[in-house]
Amino acid sequence: MNPPTTGTLPPGRVVITGGTGFIGMSLARHLATLGYEVVLISRHGTGMKGPWKHSKWDGRTVGEWARHLEGAQAVVNLAGRTVDCVKSAAHCDEILRSRVDSTLAIGQALRGIKVRPTAWIQMSTAHIYGDPPAGCCDEDSPFGTGLAPLVGRAWEKACQEAAFPGVRQVLLRTSFVLGAHGGAFPKMRMLARLGLGGRVGSGTQGISWIHVDDMNAVITRALVRESMSGVYVATAPNPVSQEEFMRELRDAIGIPFGLPVPEWMIRFGSYWVLRTDPELILLGRYCASRRLKEEGFQFFFPKLGDAIGDLCASHLL
């Protein structure tokens, strides 16, 4: 489902940098159905045909791709290396540089054209708040410590430094985007079907989530609402614990039980089997947007059960 989003500006050209991943492709389809001209900019092709153009980019420098920004309505920057990896020194450096360098390159590209986009929608991360064990973070909450908050602060600082007068910036601190055919949700659904959808570690770690259709709606709102500016938390208003998340998932697919997994097993399996960071699973945060609520944004899926039910039904289509 990609529901329409109304606003005050007619559809124009939207350039999505880092646009061939799960979120970018979903957004591209959504915007195309609304009548936008979509251009995807990325290091790799989309692997599929669709109602968009594509241009290659190394994610660091200004090149031929920048001509698509001339006269565009907006640029949406989703570029950045995946964090689903072992946090070696090289990977940590690449995670940081892929976000900062790509953001600065967009700013440089904007300075080289005459008719600039009116809006710059910038992806950021809710992990900027760290992993507080309790309480719910919003736009005004203090930043955390560690790699992810450091990367988040540098990412947002790069965007602010690259700002150009007259180009409205909206920074979206995003957490776990739920989609039926992309991201981490299909893997979690598979594990739950295998009976492995139980409590992980303490089970109390927060999961801040948003249905991909709501993510598309938030971004589209940022494109068309000239009043939107600055930082927003882009998550659904009802974050849950990891234990509750898996319970809702099991209920949706009709699996009555899920084996709990102790922390030591997660740490062992993440490093030696999955080759990823165990803290992606063992830590978390509870977030909700004060600003979206105050501005009257209506989520299509404010409750987790409805969001998971929709995604599991979509998987069967």
C-alpha cells in the first residue's frame, strides 16, 4: 500500500541519492504514483526497470549526476553504508565517511547549479540518542555516547554545514523501517516462523519502528509542506520492547511460541555466524516525535499490531 499524500506544491522532479536500497526504492515507487519525476543516484543500478531515471555516483564527489539537481523540486539523501556488519576499525570509518562525504558532496553540487531545489530531505538516525534503558526520546532529548551517536552528530553537522540559503532542510532521525520485502523485517519474520522469535537478551530493549508507508508519507510531507524545517524523529508514536515486538509478530503469523535467546548466544552468533554487530539486537531505544504530533501528522499505522498485520498480509500477495 502506498497511500496518496496531499500538500501545497505540485509534483516536480525529486532526486534520491543513495536511492537504490529498500527505503529509496519504496519511496521512488510512491512518488512516481503521485506524479513526480524520480531520479535515483547511487553507486549501483536498481536491478529492475521502473518509472525513474538512474545515474551513477561514487558517493563522495560531484560528477555528471549533479545535473539532475538543476531545477529539481527536492533532493532526498539516503546515502550511507549499512551498519549491519562487524564494527571493525575499517567498517566504522567507512560508516562515518559514507554519510559525511556524500552529504558534503550534495552541498557542493548545489553550489554549482543555478536553479536549486527548494527542499533537502536528509536521512539521519534515531540512534543519535544512544541506548537509554528507559524513557522516550523526542527531538529535544540529549544525545548519547558511542559510535552511532558520534556518526549521527557528524552526519547532521555535515548537512548543516553544506546548507545553502533558500534550500529548506529537513533532517529525519529514523530507526527501524518495517517493510514486507526489504530491510530486516523479512528476516525477523522467517526466524519467528522457525520458532526463534522469542525474547532476545533481556527483551526490554526498545524498538522504535515505522511502517514503510508512513516513512514515505513523512518524506512526502517534508517535500510539500514548506512549514517543515529542521529535525524530526521519524518513528511511529508507539515504540515497544523487543519482547513485545516479537510477540506481536508471532501473533500475526500464528506461531504460538518463540525460543528465548540469551545474550551470550547472540554475541557469539552475531560475530561468528551472521558477521554483524550484536548490539544492533541487544540494545535499543524508545523514540516518538513530538513535532509530528504537534503538527497533526496522522500515521496510517500508529500501532505495531496493525503494521505487522499489514506487512504479513502483503507478504502473502
